[in-house]
Amino acid sequence: MRHDVIMTGVGGRGVLTAGLLLAQAALPEYQHILWFPSYQAAMRGGPCECSVILSDEEVYSPILSQTQTLIVIDTSQFQDFVSRVLPGGVIITETEGLHINSVSNGIKLYKIPAMSLAMTQGDIQGSNFILLGAYLEATGVLPLSMVEEELRKRFGNKKKVLEANINALKEGKNYIKNLK
């Protein structure tokens, strides 16, 4: 069993945080896990991405030229990454500024207004976790409870932050459930 995902966006939007959280949450479930961050510019607002590979078999390279799943946290990066999704793969993307209605090669496109949903919850910073929750529901790669547990380890002493992040994950999961 192997799952891989590329998460992309801009620095400061939680791209790397979401990827690392996914990788750490998957430790009990998968034998081989890679989290590979990449910064285009060492500043907030510069392009960034990370690859996460979850596998039961050894992984020989953290570099993904193509991926099963793409999560686009900032739509400015959509065009640069859409060609890297394998035929039949999945794209989960923010809708703010997105001018694409469909993609080819049998790729399933989930458009989620994550920033708007996060603002409704009172914290725009939660849009990355909304998209992560959507990814968990769309792919079934991990149960949401495993990611929640990792959030508890990370933010257990910050009750408001923990609650907001768990709510964001659930919001993304429920958004996908309602699309099915």
C-alpha cells in the first residue's frame, strides 16, 4: 500500500505544517514515511511545497515528479502543479481565485472554499487543515482520528488552537462527504 501527495501554496499558509502533521499522524499506520519540504524562496509569501509519501514498502526517493493526489492551498500554484497529477488522480484545491472548472485524464477535482469556511469559523489560518480533512475523506488514506491525535500532541496545551484545528479538519471532511 502506498499513498503520495504533493501539497503546494505559499509560505505562511500552512502548507508545510499540514504535510508534516499528516506524516507524523501516519507513523503508527505505515512502515515507511517521507516528508520532503521545498522552499522556492526563504520568505513568507514565496512559493513552497511538500511531498508526503506513506508506504508499506521501502521508498527510494522523496522526490515526486508525479503524484496520486495534489492539494493546492493557494491557487496561484495550481497551473504549475496540475500536470504532475497522475491520470485518475485527485486534486483538492482552494477555490479563491481559481478559474478552472475541470481537468482532464480522469482526474477528480474537488474545489473547496477553504478560506471562506475558515473565516466562518473565525480563523483564516485553518484553511490548510480544512483541505487536509477533505483529503482524508476523499482518499481514505488515514482515519481523521489519527490526525486529531497528532494535533492533540502538538497543541494539547493550547485549547483554543487545538479546538479550532480539529474543527477545521472536520469541516473539510464534512464538505467532501456532502459532495459524495
